[in-house]
Amino acid sequence: MQLFELSLIIAIFLALMYRIMPKERAPVWSQYFPVLALFLMALHLYLEGYLWTMTLVYVITGYLFITAVYRFARGPRKHDQTGHRANKALTILKIVSVLILFAIALLPVIFFPVLKLPDPTGPYAIGTRYSVFIDEDRPDPFTGDPGDFRSVSIQAWYPAKVNGKSPFQPYMSQEATRCWAQTWGLKPSFVLGHFSSVKTHAIQDAGVSVEGKPYPVILFSSSGIMSYNTALLEELASHGYVVFNIGHPHWFPYYFDGNGGIRCTGIDDEYYDRLWEEENLEEVNEIKEKLTVAKRPEEKAELQRLLNENMPLEVHDIRLWAEDLDFVLGEVEKLNNEDPSFLNMLNLSHVGVIGFSKGGVSAAQFCISDTRCKAGINLGGFMFGDATEKNIRQPFMFMENIEPWCVDCLPICDHIYSKVENRAYMLQIEDATHFNFTDLSLGGPFLKLIGLIGSIDGNRFIKIQNEYVLAFFDKYLYGKVSPLLDSEPSHYTEVKFKSRDQNPLQFQ
């Protein structure tokens, strides 16, 4: 909860309680609480912005102020001067009514809080910058315009050189929240508007710090919305990584333009609809369920083959995503050689790849096809594509939630983990869901109530995720010793962790 948001709520509560107290018991200064509440509301709206979740609080604030002004102008009533004590039962009724009203006003605030991103733990300030890369060697056949080429939206996060105080970049704009709500079919469209009040720790277009250059590069293949993993990307940038967050075409409700503005796609994308139709086929869901509960590597491998057969469009699309990563890395090389902001700032011999959900699958897809990938991580992605049939040769980490209906099952990607021809890591987190691997992990009790995120404390989940991701890339991109990765079992009680070296498991 934000500072002035919380202060306003406290002031309103005190104003309501003193309002129903017998006049002779209320201190004289309590009559100024409505004025204080109005002042705090003005500060909140100016500095923190309007929140639809606070609408009832705003109404109560206005009512208390108007009635306070009226009572002051009217002057004391005759019976007020007699010191007549209110009936005890009536006073109790008033108190209960006020508490019920206050609880109703707070319900949206409690269930839809303005999430607070954890403070990055690294020594660097953070900058962010937007770009759009257009691959003129790859026409985009899914736009309907034969002159269109594959366009990739980019948000870079990097160690920054900050002079003086600059405003932090918002998590997302109001327009972005409306696009997001439209894609999810949520009405009214402002229902996700409170996400626009979230602040990052990054300054747009800040200069790149020269203190630790050249910095290793991490390609982040996002999924869902491009802002989903901001807490993780900030953490990596604060520890000396330049991270390029990639928005693959035909998958997101909105994309960034080169200035951070929003291009809203909403749900008007036929190719996107076809991809999700294939994902939700009954036979596809049956295969995924069987893969989850399968006990033998051979059985998992066969089911994985069947999954690819039943998802030809998705397999084709994940290859396009890997091509996007290849293209972006080429553009990053140009930045390092030509762009004044990034000139000689990037260590392109130390490149890591990571992604969430489908982006995690694309990280594996890229690593099997490009030796520039030195290490990769899949955050919660249900594997498909070529990486299920060809062995990954780089150090690779799989991170999964444990399905509550199958707590004793093997990790879903266990058979792929077993074939990695390098150091491999498998990490599972209890009491979590797929969306815990995003910033929605911090999103409040309503998301837990509907099962979108698990019962694990959101801040603790993000801490676990960030620590393991950072330890992994520190080990394989910076060459640092990593005790966390050498500790089995994990010192986190919610984590099931194992690792293995080369010599992949062989099976038909």
C-alpha cells in the first residue's frame, strides 16, 4: 500500500470514529480530521494517482468534509450544548454501522492492492530504454499486409549512471492496463487500472554505467505481457547484467514503441486466436496431463512427441521465437558496435537466455540451435518443440511449480533435464502456480482466492526465484562461485532442488 493511500485510510477511520463519539468525549482537535483527510486525498491523487479501488474512500472523504463544513457553518445545536448523552444502544449501532461501511470501502483496496516491487539488491542503479527492431529479412505473413516484416518490441534494463533525482518509470500506463483487461475479457476496462500506479526502480533513458563494463547480456523471452517479470529484470540489471526483454509478435495485448508508448493489439489477431485454439484442444490437454503424471522417461518422451504432433502451429511459432532471439542478438551486436549509449558496453561472448512460460520454451529452442547461448533458464514453461528431441548442450535450469493435484509426480521436464549434455538444474517450488513466476505473485489475496497464484507468500517466492536465477547466471556468465547451486537439498523448505552433471540419460 502506498504512503498517502494508507495515510488517507487511517485519517478516514479516525474521522468516522470521532464523528460518532458523544461530543463531550471527543477532543476539540478531532473536528479537523475531515480537513486532514481531504488534504491527504489531494496529496494521494497528485503524487500517487487515482485508484478505482479507492472510490468509496474518496466518496466518504468528500462526505465527511462537506458535512463538517456544514456543521461548522450551522453552529452548535441547542441540545448539543446541554451535554445530553446519546443512548448507549444507539451509539453501539452507529459504531457497528461505521465499521461495516469502512470494511466495504476497504474491500477493493485489500483484494486489489497496488503491488510493490521488491527493492533490487545489487549495487547498480537501473535504467530502461525502449526500441523496436524490424527484421527486413523475414516477412510477416500473419498481418495480412505482404509488405510487413517481423517486428520485435524491446525493453532493455541495464546498470545505469544516474545524476540527481529522476522519476522512476511506471510499471505500465493506463492505456496498457486497458489493453490487458480487454484481452482477458475483463469488464469494466479500468479493472486493472491500479497496475498503472506501480512504480519500478528504473529511470527511462538513463546513461549506462561504465563502472563494470563490459556487461554480460541476457535475452529475456517474455510471455503474457511484457511487464510480467519486471522484479526479476530489475534484480539482474542491478547486479551488472544488460537484459533485453523481448515482445514476440502476435502474442501480447500491447507492445512498446521506441519511446515507451503503447501499441494496443487487444484481441484482434487471427493468428493469436489460432495458436490458442490449438493450445486448448482436448487432445492437447489430455497429453499434457499424461505428461505431468508419467513416471518413466520413455513414456514422457513418447508423450512429448505426441504433443509436438498435435501442436504443429505452436511448434512452428516457437521456431519463429527462436529466430527472434537470433535476430535480436544480432541487433544487440550492432548496438555494441555503433550505438553511443551501448558502445563497447556489452560482453557478447557471455550471453544468457531466459524466458517465462512459452518464453522459457523459446529459451531452450534457441540454445539448441545457437552456440552464442552460454546458459539458459526455463521459468515454468511446458516444453514442446525441437528441444524436446535434441539435447541441450549448455548449462540449463528448469524451474517449475508443483501441481497441487500431483505433489508426488516427477518434474514435468524431468526427462529433458536428464538429457542435458552439461550441468543441469531442476528446481520445484511448493504452494505455487504458473503465474507465481511473474510479478502477479505480489498481487494480493484475490488472486490467491481465485487460484491464479498459490498460497506461498508472494515476496518469498520472488526472493527464491531471483536468488536462483542470479546465482545461475553469476556462475555461468560471470564465473563466480555459487554456494546456492551446490546446496542439495535447498535451504528453502518450499524448494525441491537437484542437479546433475554431463552424461545425459540415454533411452529410446
